[in-house]
Amino acid sequence: MQKRQDPQTGRLRLMYIGSPFWGTKPGLIYLSDPKINPTLIPAITVWWAEGQMYGDTQAAIDRAMRAYFPRTYSGLVNRYDVVQLSGCDESVISPEWQQAFTKAVQEDGLGFAMTDGYRGFGGGAGAYSTWEGSYLETRLLPTNSLTQKFVQGPMWVRVRVPDNALTSSLPFETAPPLMEINKVTMKPGATLLMDVRPQDQPLMAFWDIGNGRAFAWTCDLHGFYLGSGIWQNRWPYWIDFVLNLDYFVAGMECPRDPALMHTIRKSFQTYSTRLALIGDFMSFIEKFGASTGKVDERLTAVKAIKREVDDAYLAEDYQAALGKIQKLDEEFKAAEKVAMDSRARALLWVYLIEYLSVSGTLMVAGVTLWSIMVRRKLYKVVGTTRRL
């Protein structure tokens, strides 16, 4: 398969349909990675999402598809490199678009991936339609779907092709067990990259079909507690796996230094959080008349260094990216210190007024109490009393 990415930016253009902001929110992982330009479409139809996650689920799915889904076939192949269905029911993708996805992979070299638990592959199909027998399942996926069939754990992963670009990029032998996956069967000609033991059931498979690639991960990607939630909570390379999966589907190189990549990618996730915290802090101190000019200058420097990090990451110069990340952390700490100093100056008068108000109140109360109860000058001494 020929590598697919934006010829102008070098980024992977991902259309993710399903559960980007559900569970552990894999969409946030994609948004944090400089190599991926994601279009995230929430279209999950699990029964417990009704009235909770997106209000009227079907209406919300329809709105999201109208807003973000491409209108034409040319829009699909020219704007995207990988299409990923994750927790997405078969009813969400019309038969016409299933044919379009298949054509885009086979003729125009797109990558396609299906992942996730109850809706992907149809293991949890019930009230909604299933992928079994669909155009996409019979003509594109490397596996055969089985309706309402799950494999129960605990189960440990077993790499079947250790020299594959994806399976060799991470230490899968250190991954904790999974508890539940969809039950599928392999199609002739597909490559089984990983299965589970002792159940001997497919977990990860792919094939290069026509000019593109189709991939299957029969567990979920949103961290469901019976599926990959254990990996998300107990395996440090969960973020790297989510990203490397789509790199592989697009034919891009999967980095081979797990520890280095994990350090870099973890910093990408914390970057947005730290930036948002400083922004909220600035909004707070501005209410007290503080000047945020120096903080803005520091943040401008932070963003400039982040662009350098992104450029090095896109160029796959990961050592240089790591060095710039350390510089980025130092600049962040400097910006946080300036923000704290600005807050101290802004709140000085607040603290002073509060101190004077409390002190004045105490003085007035003390003088009054002393005059009435101790000095008693305002009262006349009575020698005797009489009955009225």
C-alpha cells in the first residue's frame, strides 16, 4: 500500500465515525497528535446512550453526519486518508456510502479501519442493525462478522506477525489481559496480526486490498471497562497504540522507540490542559484589573516553541522534538510564575481592603463592648429600687 497523507501538510486526514468523545474519549488523543488532522463525528447508538450522551441519539447522529460527513465521493477521497468506524452501527452508513468506502479503498488507496465493541462488527447488535452480510462487511473487511457473538475473558494477546510495522512498534507482551472482544472469523487472504489466548480468537487483522488497506481490531477503542478499559488504565502505551493503529492503516511509518514516543505524546496531551489553565487564570485576574501583558508574552513564546516541536515531530526527528519539549516545559513554568506574580499584585488591594475592613469592625466592636460592659459610664448607679 502506498502511504496516504496530506501532500501539503504531511498530516494524516482521519474521519472517525462513532465514539470519539465517549468513555476515555479517544478523539482527544487524535486531536493532540500533530501528525493527525481528525474529523470526529459522534455517531454511537448503544442503548445506554439514549437521552444521556447526545440527547435524542438518532437526531444527534443525523445532525453530526450532515455537518461533518462528505457530500460527494470526490470530497471523500480528496479530503481524507483514513476512514475509521468505531462503535458505529451499520444503520449509520448507508449502502451507497458503504460502496463508496469500498471503492475508495480499492481504487483510490484510502485506509479503512473498523474497531470497537458493542456496535462495531455487530457483537452487541439487537435493537439496531448489524454489520453481518452488509456490503462493507462482505467486500472490504478482512474478517467475517458474527451477530451477537462475544468472546469472554480474561484473555491475553498473542502477536502472530512480530516483524509487522504495527506489532513491532510496541511491547504488546506487557499488555494486561482483555475481558471481552467481538467474535469474528478470518477471511482467506487476510493477515492475522494478533489473536488472544487461550481462546484462539482473532483480535487484529488486515489486508491490502486493491490500492488501499482494510483493518480490523475486534475490541473497542473508547476504553470500555470489559474491553480495552484495562489497557487504558494499566498499560502505559495505550495512547501510542491508538495513534500507531491509524499510522499503520494509512501506510505511514510506526515509530520504533516506544519510551521516547510515549514521553513526547504524553506531553502533547498535557499541553492543551496547561494552556487552558493559564488562560482561565488570566481571565480570573483580569477581573481585578490586573495587566496580563507579560503573561501574554510568555504564552506567545510557549506557542512558538510548540510549533517547533510540531515541525520536528512531523519531520520524524523525534530526538529534536524531545529536546524542544523540555524547553517548552521550562517556558510553561516561567509563564505560570509570571501569572502567579500577576495574581499576587492584583489581589494585594483586595487583601488590604479585607484586612482594613475586618480590623475596623473589630475596633468598633471592641470600643463599644468596652464602653458598655467595662467602663459603664453611660449608666447611672441606682442605690435602691421600688415597686411601681
